Amino acid sequence: MPKPKPVLYSTSACHLCELAEGLLEAARAAAPALGWEVVDISDDDALFARYGERIPVLRFPSGEELGWPFTADELHRALRREGLA
């Protein structure tokens, strides 16, 4: 059974979301099995209400959320806590 993936809440026109995804791509260089799902919050009223002013937000399978701004080090620590790196 595959491991649950983190979810990156985003929108299509979000420059900060692109930066966050870039940090995830860089983290994947050290952890090739790392995967994530990108969810566009503009498609869902409830998600937009919850994350609209906070994106990008990375939500882990445990329920922990890492909100922007976050650094590569903060991302790495969160991935390690989740057993993903």
C-alpha cells in the first residue's frame, strides 16, 4: 500500500506556491520517493475559505500543516517528522 502523500494547497496564479513547490522539488533530490499532491483551492469553496489567505500550505498525512513562509530546513524537519525524508 502506498504511503499517503502531503497535499500542497495552492492556486494557479500563486507565485509563492511555485516557490513552495520548488522547495519540494529540491527536497525530492534527497528523498526520491517523496511525492505530493497539488490541490487548487479555487475549485472548492470550503478550501478557499480555509486557506485563501494562507497559501501555500503543505498539509501532511498526520494533519500537521506547514504554512508559508517556510524554509528548506523547516520543510526537511517536517518531512523527517512525518517519515517522508
